[in-house]
Amino acid sequence: MKIGIDARTLMDKHYSGVSGFTYSLLKEILKIDDSNQCVAFLNSFKKIDANLFDKKIKVVKTSYPNKFLNYILFKFFKYPQIDKLLKSDIYFQPHINFCALSGKTHSVIVVHDL
């Protein structure tokens, strides 16, 4: 199975809260799961260090300004559909962020501090 991961929270300089949760979860999943493939989605208009991840995780990056991506492309145009971009079977969101999905893939969203 190909698991798409919204890794935009891992672009923070210092991990805490959601970014700490995401980092720890991915680290532990990679220790125990050899049968599934992980593909991480990153976005930044600036240059990003994509070496944040283990070599087991493929990184797919777009280079839109974040506000443009979130408020214009995702919200109004439903583009890019991240699950199609990552070619994932399931999409994991560790935080409630704007995103556009095709509706043909399953998704898991973590809602913190309910």
C-alpha cells in the first residue's frame, strides 16, 4: 500500500506539538513497517531541505506560496489533488490543514486537543 503523508508540519524549525507528534509517529512507523511505501507532501515557495526524512520516504514537493496554495488553489480550485499527486492509496493528515483530495482515496485526519 502507498501511504501519502501531509508533512508540511515538519517544515517548522523546532518540533513541538503537532510537528513533534508527526515526527515521532513517522519514526516509529518506519521502524516497524517494511511492507508499505510512504510518500510525503511538502510545499514551500522557499528552498526546503527534503533530507528531513529517512530514505524510505519519498518526498513530493510543490513550490507555491503557502497562502496561495491554501486559500486559492485548495479552497477554490481543489487543485492540486494531493492523493493523485502522491499516487497514494490512503492519505494521512496529522493536522487539520487545507488540502484537496480527489475523493477516491481514504484519508485519516488527526484532530488534536478535543
